[in-house]
Amino acid sequence: QINLKESGPTLVKPTQTLTLTCDLSGFSLSTPGVGVGWIRQPPGEAPEWLALIYWDDDKRYSPSLKTRLTITKDTSKNQVVLTMTNLGPVDTATYYCALSQLAWFGEFPPLDHWGQGARVTVSS
Amino acid sequence: ETVLAQSPGTLSLSPGERATLYCRASQSVRSSYLAWYQQKPGQAPRLLIYAASTRATGVPDRFSGSGSGADFTLTISRLEPEDFAVYYCQQYGSPFFGGGTKVEIK
């Protein structure tokens, strides 16, 4: 059974760096065609893709946030980590990690399994 | 960058009725690379449709997707109580989802 679970701080101060970890089970990050992405959703708004890492370690970032994001994976631990720098109040959102088993297609492919989400508030 | 406009913003219908949701792209979507998601309050989005018309695993056949180019449609043939939710479209080449359509009980 495929499962994804996000973890990280719930409260971050402005200008700080956010590090979120996604623990994966039920699939291998090294399987061709697999990608794990991070998506955020501010309260009451639509989701927004942040970043994707492919099975072969290729990466994609949202152009508007590219300078602030880093996505990495540790296949041996079955984890994907997202780092976002210089946080501000507009970054307050629920952050999801999600799996695409269709990562052959497009820079931001369909996501067929999602974690429960991690709520992050940016406030001093 | 492609912008997705969803309409209507809210759809008020009764169980058993047919729901038709629209997603229009600001430019043609390559190879029908378009997905639809359902989201219920407090839950993560759920993939319903990909490649414009292919149902994801486990999705009931009352959900269907169609369209090509810049115009896409999600149809729910007969609304069940569990279908009242927000629906988003997303095209694979853009990090942005559409603004969503809320299907609410009339």
C-alpha cells in the first residue's frame, strides 16, 4: 500500500528557512516513471505546485519560486526533502507531498497519491 | 504561462442530477495533458481524471472527462452525496491549478 507522510515545523518565523520531509512507503523512488512532488495550498485557495524530483534525480521547480526551493531525495531512506528559504506570511499554507506514477508526462504530472498535508504558519 | 479558468465558480445541484464543469486554458494544452482533482474539506486533493479523459484507479464511471485544445469538461453523470466537493483542473506544463469549481448541495 502506497503511503506518504509529511513532517516539519508548524510555525516558522519570517525570513527563516523551512525544511519539510516526506516519508514514503509502498513504492520505490528508483522506479522509472516515478516522481515525488511538493504542492502547497494556502487557506481557501487553489493548490500550487512547488517542485518535483524524478526517479533519475532530475528536478523541476515552479518558475516563480525556483530561487527559494531545493528538492532532494534519499532513496535508501525513502524520503524526499523540500527546503524553502526566506519565508514570508504569504507562504502560510498546507504543504503536501504527492506521488506521480506518470512522471514521464509533463513538468508537473498528475499526482495519484497524496500525503495528508502539513500545515505551516509563517508568523513572528 | 498557461492560465486555467474554471467555470462556474459554484454549481448548486441536487443528488442524482448531472454536473458539468468547465476548464478553459489560455493556450492550447499539449497532448491533452490535463488532469482533474476532487477535494473535500480537510482532505488532500484526489486525482480523478488524467490525460483529459482517463479515469484514475478506483474512480467511479459516473465521472468522465473530455475535451482537447484549450477547452475541457468534467462531467458527473448522477451526483452522489459524496461528490459534493471542490474540483480543480491542472495542466501538466504549468505549476498552477485552475481556481476550482465548488459543487454544493442545492
